[in-house]
Amino acid sequence: MNRKEILDSLESHSPTVLIVGAGINGVGAFRDLALNGVDTLIIDRGDFCSGASATSSRMAHGGIRYLENGEFRLVREAVQERNRMIQNAPALVKPLPTTIPMFKLFSGLLNAPLKFLGWLERPSERGALVIKIGLIFYDAFTGRANAQRAVPRHQFLGRTKSLTRWNRLNPLIRFTATYYDGLILSPERLSLELVIDAEKEGNHARALNYVSLVGVDGNTVILRDETNGQTFNVQTKLIVNAAGPWIDPTNRTLGLSTHYIGPTKGSHLVLDNPELREAIGDHEFFFENKDGRIVLIFPLFDKVMIGTSDIPIDDPESVRCTEEEVDYFIEMVGRVFPDITVTREQIVFRFSGVRPLAYTGSAKTTGQITRDHHIREDKLGKIPVYSLVGGKWTSFRAFSEQVTDKALAFLGQTRKADTRNLPIGAGADAAALRTLPNFTRDEIIEMVKREKVVHLDDLLLRRTLLGYLGQLTRPLVEQMADWTGEALGWDAQRKKDEVSRTVEILADRHQVRLD
Ligand SMILES: Cc1cc2nc3c(=O)[nH]c(=O)nc-3n(C[C@H](O)[C@H](O)[C@H](O)COP(=O)(O)OP(=O)(O)OC[C@H]3O[C@@H](n4cnc5c(N)ncnc54)[C@H](O)[C@@H]3O)c2cc1C
């Protein structure tokens, strides 16, 4: 069904489950419920995958450093899920060799057990021995050398071999370790393919972007179509609050007072620096600064992505990548590749997002707050409200399975299909991952129609990688507005408005100026 058909259908046909928020956690649950025949509506006040899920570091990873917090269950699950993503979505998630440069042998040896016991206030740089122990665990979680093993085991190199292999590395390093994680080439596309897969299950699966939850009246939920401001009512048996960093405000809209989320901000830069791009090859460099914070430098097509910060915040709306963060990232690259110059002029895109971490008054640093996921349940009259707290992109499928199992039990239904080995985006057109702006008119028109594009920025920032890779120019944006308008029946004024909207978003959120 297209957008109008879905909106019309809601007048006579209310969903059994309403999911609020179409980031990866909402979308994952949507697919699993759809697969199990549950009548489900998912809404997002913006585009699909436009919240936290669009601002991640794009790593499908177990999170080796969480071992230090004693989070063995989480790491084991995330490593298994990483493998599944590589196997189930091979066009979109690739094995990513990850190299850790190390400057010390022993550092962190005492810290790790202290941290594990919760006695250490601040993290510090980990030395080679601690990293070696962590990687042995990590490999063990990946499994034996059989068909299930999606990535190779880790490898340690001493200084001489490391500098031969990585000749631009800081000569002060003492070791490097290389292990494997996964790179999610386009989280936005992966989420969208899940939505499309779910809708293929039948008309019981309905997905709407640009529809907000705005209120509640008894057992009736009030939604608003953000394209025209019209409100409408739906009734449902179960609400899944998958609003990520906005879980608490969303619960407040439902009349529930919760404090589940303690958000932290993280930013990234995308750089056009061919020298650095060549120096890292196809490897991610993953390392720590002196106070133990993680920095990553990694290849994103022909560009280099650098991240990320982890800063507690109050207001998830206003996060932006600041000049201080840029200074910090540039300084960190200099620590590992000291003779490669990085300048602000090389930045082609910046982005900043909010981790929807579980609220905890007791964690000593942001890095120590768990990335594990759980469901909190409240009641709106007789209607259960499940809030999906925490989680990682990587473990979305396992979290969705947990949500679906709970929903099926509540509805008195049994599971008839599961997602462990289910391919994602079987119909996906690999062309959508093309990075150069040489799409044809017909390709764009088809993409706009197939992929629920509502605004021009949906196409430029989420259906394609043109924005992230700094490939947008004003003539290109205008060309794309013409083709999108052709597909959606826009008049000249609407096209102009859409171009202005895109230019504004690029300038405000990504510090990209087109003129
Ligand atoms: C900087 C950063 C780096 C990260 N790096 C990684 C990584 O490398 N690997 C990894 O596995 N994980 C990573 N994560 C974690 C991961 O991205 C998040 O845990 C995950 O994306 C959260 O998804 P979500 O669906 O819960 O939230 P979101 O993606 O934020 O989705 C919530 C949605 O709810 C919508 N919404 C809010 N209010 C309403 C309303 N009233 N009505 C309708 N819709 C509403 C929003 O528009 C939004 O789209 C990172 C996160 C950040 C921020």
C-alpha cells in the first residue's frame, strides 16, 4: 500500500500493535511481528532511520571494551548478531579488519579487574596485555573455525612488523592487534530494507514516516500526519515505545511519567583526505586516548570517517558536532598518524547523535554505562506500553526477537517464524549503494516510489549516500528535486521549498554549505 492507502486504511482498520519510532529497534520489531502475522503499524515523526540509528559509528561489533565492564552476555550476543548481519545482509554489512595501535605493554592490567569490580572511577589507556586477553575472549565468542565463523581470528604484530605493514603509523607504537568486526555501509538503507521486507508480508504490516504520536484520549491514541498537520485516532491493544532518545517525552505524551533514558551525545566527521585514506587501507583504526576514551578512524568508500565522542546531554534535539570536538578528533588522528595533516577544509560532512542509554545515576563515566537492552513495561489503562531501552545497532535483531516474544505472549499467539537466518533486503538494488552521483532519472523515480520518500532530504541523506560522502552540489540538489518532484507530483513552489529545506538541514545539522 502507498502512503495514502495506509492512511485511508486506518479509518476502518486499527492495528493490534502500534510501534512509535522507526529507528532500528522499532523497525526490527516491526519486521518480526509482521513475519508472525501480527497486525502492526509503525510510525515515525521524521523519516525512517533518521534518529540515533542514522548517527551511529556504523560498526556491527561485539564491543570488545564492554568485556572490561563484565558485560559478557552482551558481547557474546553482539558478536553473534554481527556474524548474522554479515551473513544475512552481505551487500550492506561487510567484515571490517580493525587495527588497534598500542603504545604500552602493561597499562590497564590493574585497571581492568578494578573496573570489573566497579572500583575504578575513570578509565585509562589499555596496554597490550589487556587487549590481548580481551581479543582471546572475543575470538572465543565468534566460535570455532567452521561455517558459522563469519570473520577470521585476531593477530598481534610487534613494532617492526607493524611499521612495515602501516608505514605512516606513529613510530612510537609498540604493538598492533588486528581483529575483525563488521561495517554497516548504509544503516539507513538496511533499516529501509527491513521496512520493505516487513510490508511484503501483507497488508497487516503498515509503515508510515512523518506521522507523530501527539496525544492520548482514554484508550485512543492521537496521531498527526506531519505532511499536512491533520490529526487522526487509532486504537490498539499494545504500544511499543521505540522512540530511542525520546522514550521519556513519548511516554509523557501518553500520560506516563518515566525516567528510563540517560542520553549521551556522539559526533563524527567525514574527511576527504586521500593521504589518510591510503594510510589506513581497508582497515579501521580503533584506539584510545590517554584517558581511555575510544577514537576510531575508518574507511567509508573513498572518504575517512572519524568518531566518536560520548558526552552526557539533557536535550536530544539540539546536538551538533562542535568545534571543540573537531579539534579533539584532529588531535587524535595526529597521535596515530603524526605526519599526515588533517585540516577543517577537508571535512565534507559532520553528524552528531544521541545514544539512548539506560538512565543510571551511578555509572562513573559514560563509557561504563551499559549498552545492553531491556524492555520496561507500563500501562495505559489496560494497554501495555513497552519501552525499548538501550541497545546497540548490532544487537537489534535479538532485541526485536525479545520484544516480539513478549508481544506474542501477551496476544496469546505462538511464534511461527524467526529472523535468525532471514536474508535482509532480498530485493535491494545494489545500485542504491553507488557512491558517485550518476543515477539516472528512471533510477531516482523508481527509488522515490518504492522507498517511501516524502521529502528531498530522505533521498539525499538516507536513500543514497550522496550527502554523507560530501557529493552534493546545488545543481545536483536541484536536479534531484526535479526528478523527485516528477515522481511525487510536486509543483514548482514545492520543489523550491524542498531544495531550501535540504540546504537548511545540510547547513544546520551537518555544517555543509552548498553555495
Ligand atoms: C554516536 C553514536 C554512535 C553509535 N555507534 C554504534 C555502533 O557503531 N554500533 C552499534 O551497534 N551501535 C551504535 N550506536 C547505538 C545505536 O545507534 C543505537 O542504540 C540505536 O540506533 C538506537 O535505535 P532506536 O531505534 O532505539 O532509536 P532511534 O534510531 O533514535 O529511533 C527513535 C525514533 O523515534 C522517533 N520518534 C521520537 N518521538 C516520536 C513521536 N512522538 N512520534 C513518532 N516518532 C517519534 C524519532 O524520530 C526516531 O526516528 C551508536 C549511537 C550513537 C548515538
